[in-house]
Amino acid sequence: ALLSPVVGWLGVAVTGSDTSANSLFGVLQVTAARETGLDPVLLAAANSTGGVLGKMISPQNLAVAAAAIGMAGSESTIFRRVVGWSLGLTAVFAVFIYLQSTPVLGWMVVG
């Protein structure tokens, strides 16, 4: 459960699309959940959560953001400003999702 959002994060950081990452890794997440005795809904949701956090460092999104604010060619500057937030929030949500897979916060998962 701890690594599940990281898989989604990587998928979206590479593909630029949460839908694509869910298509790529959705079956993997559900299979991993069933094999480990975890809730498949939790790991599928974790994949999407990580994906949303990876979207801010996706190259295509950085290019669109730079063009939108009149900083075309400054994608690396934007990347340096958001990568810490992306990694930090992914780590926070990874711990949160892990706790949801345990009795500590397991009451939050309906599925």
C-alpha cells in the first residue's frame, strides 16, 4: 500500500495522463491488492492519487504551464519549483494510504 501511489506518480510523470497511468497500472494495482489481502478499491484509488501528484511534473504539463504564463522555454525553472511539492505530497499520501490499509485508518475505506 505504501508504494501504490508511487506507481501512479511514476506513470503520470512519464505519460502525462492519469487515464493512461490507470490503464497501464490499474490491473497491476488490483492484482497486487488481491494477492496481498488489501482492498482493491484502496490501491486503485492510490494509483489515481499518486497520478494527480505526478501530473505537475509531467513534461507536457510543464510546457503548457510555461506557455500559459508567458515563460516558454523556462520549463526547467517551473519544474524545480514544483518537484519538491510533488515528491513531498506523494510521500504524505503514501503514508496516509498505508495507514488506510491498516486498522489505524482502515475505517475510512469503504469497499
